[in-house]
Amino acid sequence: MRKTLEEIRARSLRAIGEAAEPSVLESLRVKYLGKKGELTAVLKQMGSLSPEERPLIGQLANDIRAAVEKALGDKLAALQDELLRARLESEAIDVTVPGRPFILGARHPLKIVWDEAVDIFVGMGFQVAEGPEIEYSDYNFTKLNTPEGHPARDRQDTFYFDELDSVCLRTQTSPVQVRVMEAKKPPIRVISPGRVYRKDEVDATHSPMFHQMEGLVVDRGITMGDLKGTLNTLVKRLYGPEALTRFRPHHFPFTEPSCEVDVQCFECRGQGCRVCKGEGWIELLGAGMVHPRVLAGCGIDPEVYSGFAFGVGLDRMTMRRYKISDLRLLFENDARFLAQFG
Ligand code: PHE
């Protein structure tokens, strides 16, 4: 029996030494010390021992139980230490590693100019109106005195959605004029900045998507003088008090008379240079007095009311403002480029 006990001691201690997980230790405890365990089984045979042997074997069995219990406890502690150490190691935070930089965005240069132009007009009492980018050809053309068959409606220039060419991506912000005049009666003073689309090949000065800002004023007694005053105010606010404008006769179907407005080149003061391509003047926008037919079509009596309208190219304004030589830079979304303007 002594031999059996010593054998159990050796076997259990070795197994405990080799255990790699707490759950293994628990099953070893059951295997050796449990009610049906090996050590218990040996002790149950104590009755067959002689009275001299009994206390000695009893003492030995108790020693072995104590040794196995201690070994189980020590090993469990060691395993838990090991687990904790491994977890601390894997979850360690190196507080000396530099933080991730927090990159602040910046307003797009186009939006800066857009907001500035809106501010200038809001300061003159204008309200901001909006219209859809997907527009009825009726609004984009017909109601703007540009009937079917007019060259401006050409499929080569306009993105149509259907065979009948009845819906398109608006080619100008001018349809917002019609929407506003149909919705409310004079006095009207609105601007409408937004995206417009034309089938242009992409190059340094063209893009199939670009931006315009429409302006519309309708009231009793509005004249070309009001148009000039308003646009001169815009130009002086944008380019400084010395900025000069030039109004040239032009043609648009929905204004009569129509004009184009140039601003004197601020680079060369009209001498002619690279910026203005030797012209001395830089084209800024198209404008004119709202055609009586357009007013009447929107239910506004042209005998009572008159108005002016204009359309500014916001992309060009932005390029001029920040001396950006290539329109594509505005739409490529290279953060290194865009961050320069915030
Ligand atoms: N819509 C015209 C264009 O795209 C500009 C314009 C607007 C002209 C308003 C006159 C009045 O070129």
C-alpha cells in the first residue's frame, strides 16, 4: 500500500507539473483527491492494515493529500500569473507612440467664393433660391424663350434623359428664374448658385459640370441702370474699389437687351498680359433685361413690371481669385491642393 501511495504521489505531481490550463488542474483534483479519486480509494482499504501500520500509512496518505493540494494551488497560481502576464503584454499601450494626427478639413475654394458672392448679394437684400439640377427642358429652354429647334438646345451640348429631349441636366441656372417667377410675384430679388452641366470635353478651362450663380430682380421700374449698379457693386466688393467694368452688347434668348460684363484685368490694369490673354479685360458674366415674353409666360405683366437677370460663372471667378490656372484642379479633390485655401 505504501508503494501504491508513493506511485500516486509521483504520478499526480508529474501530471500537475505538466498541466497547461486551470481546467486540467481541476480534473486532476477530481482524479486523485475526489470522492471517487485514487487517493480516496486507497484510504478506503485502511481497514485491512495492521494496527501498527495504520497510523503510519494514514500519516503518509495525509502528507500526500497535502502535497497534491499544495501542488495544485501553486500550479493554479502560476498559471493565472502566466495568463495575466500574457494578457497585459498583448494589451499593452505604448503611451510614447505619437498620436494620429487629426486632419482638419478646409472649405473648398469654390465654396469660399460661392459663400462670399452670396454674402454680397444678401447684403443688397437678395434671397437665395434653389432649383433642381435635373430639369424639364421646358424650364431650361422653352420658358426662357428658347423654343424647340433653337441651336442652344442641341443634343451635342445638352445631357438629355429621354428620346423626346423633355428632361435634361440643366445647362444653366436660368431655369430657376422661371421657377421663382411662377412661384411668387414681384418684388423679386433672388440669387441662385448651383451646378450646371454641358457636354464639354475636359480641359484646363472646361468641364461637363461647372457652377453658375443666377441673379434675378423684378419690380416696377427696374432698368439697365439697376443692373449696372448691382453688378458694379459686386465687382468692387470682389476685386476692390478701383475695379472697372465694361458692358458689351450680346445676345441671350431670354434677355433683351443683353450684355456681357467684363472686369478690367487687375493684373495689368488693362494693358494686356498673360492673365487676360492680351485683352486687358476679363469676361465675368452674361446679363440683360428679362425678356417681356419670359415675364408674360410666368404670369407677370411686362407692361407693369420689368427686371434684370445675370449669370456668373463661379468656377472662373474662383480661378481668377486664387490665380488657379487649370479648372481641373478644382474637381480632382487632391487634399494637398485644396488645403491651401482654407
Ligand atoms: N444663362 C446664361 C449662360 O449660361 C447667362 C445669363 C443669365 C445671361 C442670365 C443673361 C441672364 O450663359
